[in-house]
Amino acid sequence: MKILRVGFAGLAVASLVLLVGSTPAAFHSGGVAECAGCHSMHAPKAGGSFLLVGVDQSSTCLTCHQGATDTGPSSYHVSTIDGKLGAGLAPLQRGPAGDFGWLKKTYNYGTGSSAATEDGATHGHNIKATDFNYVVDTTNTTAPGGTFSSAQLACTSCHDPHSSARRLSDGTYRTGNTLGQKAEMIIGSGSYDNSLDPKAGEAVGVYRLLRGLGDDSQGVTFSDVAIAVAPATYNRTEAATQTRVAYGADGNKTWGNWCATCHTGMHSRGNYVHPVDEALDSDIAKNYNAYIKSGDLTGGAGTSYLSLVPFAEDTGTISTLKAHAKNNDSFLNGPASSDKVMCLSCHRAHASGMMYGLRFDIEYEFMVKAGDYVGTDNPDYVNWGSRAAVQSRGRTVGEWKAAYYDRPASKFASYQRVLCNKCHAKD
């Protein structure tokens, strides 16, 4: 878990409900999946456990959630194969949580006293997936701010493939596997804008099968649930339009509380750190809504949303969140003052092209310079002098562009400063 020096990253939020085209397919379907998809009664993976088809839990997940023939973003995939992660090449997936392949992108840059290495392990949550060459974080032995062991971090640390957590027709949540009791049957996923709504006596799964509701099976206790709705097609380029996951916050059901399950000491009150789960207040909301790019504060609340800096809406009403989850820019409303900053406002939950799993770079003052990303093949690179390598940090323009989900640099100012300014407007 070599990921954070500045905050939670929301943990490894993998996309565990399969998609074909734009329609969720019936594998996980909001609850326990087809047993034979993950376990083999007669031919489990040698050296593994639990009769899994992979040598460990995350390897089993990536058996489906990584594709050897991918040439671009592919529905439910969350990882890119090693053969497509060479020098100058960026991971392929563009899901909201990011591509674990960034963990394998180590950058060496600079010379002499300016020589530096940016370890790929700093780019996200280091899941252990032996079959796919994902290894344990050897620097942080426990989750930053907590006690959860890095050696135990797996997709299943955050997601429950046997989940009995469910959302009922009245909007309440409960588990349903208590012996001697009945529970509302899970009819499908609760993760998407086109998911079925449960009727009386029915239920749907919780978002992304995330653990919650007192689950203590991982050695930590997930006290509540995290609420969100994603558009059914969510793993896609954002070159033209954005992918908007509608994150919610309802009482104690907040993303900060959920992330704090493992990152307890991060962002706790009394520490001098960035707040989470707090209302943006009118000034921050006004900044966000006005900010278009460096030097341009002429935006409006109806067109200000930026998926590189999302926020949690001050609601747990799924019908509202469903109406706001889009991938075609048809709902770009920015925040109200009651909406909240959250861990995922700044971090991606799997991994990203930035250090600490951030959605945007903070290691250099400019993300775009002279009209293009700050890459080694920027035409103006030779004019940057002795600090050029440090400014680009070994990445090509294409890698930076991929990290920003394929947005052309023209979406930003020709000298665009870091996106902390989306809320703080100091540039």
C-alpha cells in the first residue's frame, strides 16, 4: 500500500460487476457470483488455497478483470497486461478507479544530483496478485494511518465476492445471511444508472460489492456502506465527454468513513490535514463552479463538473444519483455548498498515473506547459533547461495524456497549474 502521504485513497475499489456493451451481465449480479467462476472443485490453481482458479484472491479476480487482447478500455477490466506497459506506454483502462497497471510504471529521470526514481508502487494500492506480477508493498507494512497489513491487501479486502449486503426497496441497507432469519432476495446489481429498482420484498446489491455494515472479516470493521451510482458504461476514454460517477453522502454513510476503516489516522479531526466529508461551504462551491482553467473563472454552476475533481452529493437517494450518473456530459452541474469533499475527490481508488494515486499531478507547478503536457517529447522540452527532466519526471506527453484519461491539453490553459485550484482558485 505504498500510496499515500497526503490522504486516503478510498482503497482498491475494483469494478466487480461485469459489463457487456452497456448492460451489466449476470455474474456477480449484486451478490455471490457463480461459484465455478472463481473456484474449481477438481482443478484449482496449484499452490493456491480455497480451491481458487488463481494462486491468490486478487489473481483470481484478474483472471476475468484483465484481458490479454485489450487495445483500449474494456468494460470491467481494471488492469493492463505487462506486455503493453513498456517504456512510453500507458495502461489502457480508464475506469473511475484507475488501472492497476500504473503500479508497474517506474520512472527514472534526471542525472547527477537531480537523478531520481519514482517507484511504480507509489501510484496506487499494491494488491497482491502473484499470477499477474503484482507484489506486496515493501515500504509501507501497514496502511498509512492504520494497522491493516499490506501483505494482506487484495481486491477482496475491499470487495466481498460473497456479499450479502443489500439495499432494500425503502432505501435502507442490511446484510442477509443470518441463520434462522429471512432476508429480501437480491435481484441484481445496485451499482448502475440502469440497475433494476427493488420492489417490496426484494433488494439489490451495494455499490461495487463493497464491504460494510459491520463486516469484520478482514481484521478491520467496515462500519457503514459507501454510496454511489455509476453509468453503465464507465470504462471509457474521456477525450470528448466525461464519465460521471454520482457519489453520495448520507449521515455516516460517507466515503471518508469507509476509507477510514483502514486509514484511521488520516484526516481525523485535530490533525493538520485536508478535511473530508465536510460541506464545501459557499466560497469553495463558488470557486469550483466558476473555475474553467488557470486564469479563467467565468464558468457557471450548470457546466462546471470535472471528473478529475469529483465531489460527494449531499444525498443518499439512489434515484437522484441515478439521474446524475452520466457518460455523455448531459449533466454537468457542479456542487452546492452542502455537497462534500471526499477522499475520491483527489485520489483514484485503484491506481493512477500520478504519485499517491492522485487524479491530477501535484509534483510540479504546471500540468500543461507551452500548450502541451509536460512530457519528454513536448516540442518545447529542449527549452526547459536543466530542470526539464524533473518537470517531466520521465513521462512522455502520451503518458501524461493517458493519466488524464485522454483529454487533449487544449482542455486546459496553455500554462495550466495544478487542479487543487478547481476548489481553491489561487491561479
